[in-house]
Amino acid sequence: MSNGKIAIVVGVPGVGKSTLLNKMVTIAALERVKLSVVNIGSIMLDIALNRNLAKSRDDIRMLSLSVQEELRKASYSKLIELKKVNELTVIDTHYLVRSKGGYLIGLPKSLLDCIQPEFFAIVEAPVSDILRRRQMDKTRNRGEVSLDEIEVEQSITRNSVFVLAALYNANVVRVINEEGKVDEAARKLFNFLVRG
């Protein structure tokens, strides 16, 4: 395998992770850093579409947990290919995925063993901002949740990532994506992942 590194960036739905990562891609292009951002859910959707299992990422959440796991495992080879050609491959994922009857863990041991991440980044935001962003996003069907549920999900994500980082000897950064400060958050994340 090449010297390309993998960073896993996690955050609850509505935290603004995708917007932040798009800004980071722009920074990387300006600084001539070969960086790709890949979303595991998008890879899973491509596979599900080819198998006629789902029409959207929200449909995937309604599949059985075993089918979701099968789709996720099928995505691993794409991640390894990206690691070979990039200076940094950033995996955009949720630690917890709300599914039918509970949660699917977005970072199972099988994935982490396969990709051996060097970095974890936790993107957080005030829970009131997250709730508002979810309510404004008409492109997704995320389901109704309370401020307390968002706080619990954000806390579980944060605490779990530190445990995973210890197991994989990876470095961790926590970035707060406050309203109106996404450029600042993207720069902090880029500097940590690329500049050290």
C-alpha cells in the first residue's frame, strides 16, 4: 500500500460535516494536496442501486441490519483504492446511523481493521443549530428527534471515537462547526490532518 493516509470524520446528522468537508477540499486544491472525501453512505447507495435494494440513502436505513452490513462491507475495496492514490483520503461517516429498531454502528471493527485509520476527527455543533439544520434540510428524511436525543448521540459519538482512536493508535481532533464559522473550522481540520 502507498503512504496515503486515512482520516475518518464523524458527526451526527445536521452538524454541517459535508459543508465543512467541501470547504476543506477547496483548501486542499489551493494548496495542491491530493485529497479525496468519500462518503460510505454514498458508496453503499451506489451498490444498493445496482442491486435494486434502495433508491435513496434514507431507504438504506430501512433495510435489515444484515443487508446494511453487507452493503458496507462491499464498500471497503473502494476505500482501499483511494488510499493508494491520495495523500489523504477522508471518510465522511456518521458513527451512529439511526435504523429500523435501533442504531447501526457506522465504524465497525471490520472496516477499521481494513483501512487502519491514522486520524479521527469529530465535528460537533450546538444542538440547537443541529436541530434547525435538520429541519431546514428538505433533501433528507431523517425523522423527528429532540434536542436531548441529539445531545445523547453527539456525546456517544465523541466518547466512542476516543476509544477507537486508542485502539488504532490514531490521533484525534475535535472541531466545533459554529454557525457562520465553517471556513475557520475547515482550516483547523485541514491543518491538523495535513500539516500535523
